[in-house]
Amino acid sequence: MKKNIKPNEDVPLYKEVMNVKELSKYLGIGKSKIYQLIREKKIPASKIGRQYRFSKQVIDAWLKENLITRENLQYSLDKLFKK
């Protein structure tokens, strides 16, 4: 007989503060891409000692700010082709 396992609502799916490996899994991209974004200062990160940490709340806000909409995609294309 199978038991119905319900997710525990008290345990978040992802931690509030993630390391590179956890962020990689959360975003679905490779760790090397995350390090590249850090070097290019394109992703919000905190460095504690020699390790990077990422606030889930800040990453979620960053994702929302970087949404590609039809309007800003057209702006980016116009800007690209004016050069």
C-alpha cells in the first residue's frame, strides 16, 4: 500500500540563501554560466570569504527586472542596429 506523501509547507522548495550549485539548479543553468554572469557583474551576488551567496528574494526580483518583453526587445534591436 502506497502512502500519500504531501509536501511540507513549512519547508521551502529552495533555501533563502543559495550557493552557486544551488543557484545553478534553481535557474537551470550551468555553474560556469553563473560564474560568467558574476564576472560580468550581470547577476546580484554576495561574496563571503571565497564563496558566493545569492539571496533567493533578490534573484527572483532580478529575474523579473530582466524579463524580455516585446517593447524592450525592440528597443534592444533598434539600439544594436544603430551602431
